[in-house]
Amino acid sequence: MLKNSMLRMGLLAALMAALISPVQAVSKADADKALKAAHDTYKGLKEGKNADYIPALAKVNSNFFGIGLVTVDGQVSTVGDVDQLFSIQSISKVFTMAQVMQESGVDVVLNGVGVDATGQVFNSIVAVEQFRGKEMNALVNPGAIATTSLVKGKTADEVWAKILGMHSDCAGRPLEVNAEVYKSESDTNQRNQAIGMLMYAYGLIKDNPAQATDLYTRQCSINVNAKDLAMMAATLANGGKNPVTKKQVIDQKHVAKILAVMATAGLYDDSGKWLFLTGLPAKSGVGGGIIAVSPGKFGIAAFSPPLDAAGNSVRAQKAITMISEKLDGNPLNPKAK
Ligand code: DON
């Protein structure tokens, strides 16, 4: 009798403990260990080359290597050059797309920009010509410039405040523009100006293509570090709610759509290969950053400037792949019961 009631009390206590303690997606010790192992393994890797079509990017130290991981319950792990600021570049396309979904709904992105991979490089004019500006996605330059043009506002400043606000809320701190990169890209972005004008000619940008291209250039120049990017990825992993500030930045219902576009087109021509190897929705930038999202578990980011032929950071891809494998991050990997 006594034994039975003690057993029942024990079971009740275990049940209470399970209900009270938050589900630990990934332990801090495991995350720290995985980050350190990946950093140690790949810090000596000398493959790839900095982007140089934006002159300011060619000058960044190729040895920088930082990794951040934030779990959905707000645990932060970092290793390497995590305080080093760099320009977000194409990773910004994810968050401007989120801003448009947030204020105008997902159909504007689905029908007004497209959600299909182009099978072409990120700044392809052939891709625009193929369907007269349609059948794009928000993560390649033509679709991204069109997406920026969809952010509502009476003035450029009003639009910019929303774009920067979305990025900052996801990072959990006020972000700023890297003035040197913005100037360098503004001086050399004639191809993007042409793409903006072409999208205007085909009616995918309704008004003021020069403003859209300029604001797009500015968003690509936002300064972040690897920890900021990990927090932004973790906000997506956590259903649109920043896991540290607890602000619901993006409506939960939009997150699956954002992740779907990242899975399809986040690493450009190598998106299929990346998904095959990791299963993670991700996005790269020519500044050397990559974010990846393990839904319901963690957001991860790595920064290392040298890129491969597809324009994706070599070390960042390898580090994220290794860490995610160690932490069981692949969402396309169901376990048999
Ligand atoms: O428009 C551009 O070319 C750059 N601001 C961004 C390109 C980019 O990051 C592509 N990433 N892999």
C-alpha cells in the first residue's frame, strides 16, 4: 500500500517536472561542443574567394570565421569572430519578403513575385526575360528588388524604416547600414539598376524602380555579426517570435511560406544540393554569411568571406552542415518508431 502510493507520488512528480520544465531543443553543452568542433575543423580551410564585384567586399579579411547558434528557448552559443560586423547582402531578401507578407499577405509574394527557383544565377537577366519578369522568387535579385518595391510607404524614408525595423526586431537590437559597402555597391550596381528597370518595364515594379533598387542596395548593406544572424534565423525557427526579446515579429502563419522559399532558392544554383545534404531552409549572402533554420529547434549562422562558384561561403556551408548533423537538426529526417 505504502509502496504503491510512493510509486504514484513519484510518477506524479516526474509528470509535473516534465510539464513545468521547458522542452530543451538542444542542450547548451552540446551546442557549444558542436560549434567548437566545426570551428576547429574548418578554420584552416583555404578554399574559395571573396566576392569582388562589389569592391568593398574584396577588402574584407578572408580569415574571419564566426559561428552563432540560438535555440528556440533563447540559449546562445558562439565561437570565433562573432563580434565582427559584415554586410548582410542577400540574406536581407528573406526579411524584406517577411515584411511584405506581414503587411500585404502571402498572395502578394506568391502572385506578384513568384516562388519558383529560376535555375539561373542570382542576378540573371535571362531569368527575367524568360517569363517577362514573372515566375521569379524573392531571393534572386529581380524578385528581391520587386519585393522591396512592394513595401508600403509614402516616402523612401518610411519604407526604409520598415525594412530596417524588421531586420532589427529579428536580430533583437537596432541594426545600422555599413556606409562603405553601401557606397561601394551604389557606385557599381548598374546591373541591378538595369534589372530594376526591366522589372518596371514588365509591370512587376509599379512605380519608381530607381528607389526600389536604391533601397534594395541599402538593405544589402546592413551590418550584422554571426550572432545577429543566428538570432534572426532563430526567430524563424521559433515561429516568427524572437526567442530572447519574445517579440512576435512575423506572424506564425507566414513562417512556413518563408522557409519554403528558402528551401527552394536560398543557396541559388546549389539549393538542391544543400537541401539534399542538410534538409535545412537557408539563405546565403555574398558578404560571406549564411543562415539556416531547424524549425522548432534552432537558428544557426556562420560567417566566412571566401565563396564558392555558386556564391556561397565555403566554410559557412561546411560548418553549418557539421553542426546540424551533430545536433540532429535536419527536419526531413523522421525517426522510425
Ligand atoms: O545585389 C547584389 O548583387 C548583392 N547586393 C547581393 C547578392 C548576394 O548576396 C547573392 N548571394 N549569394
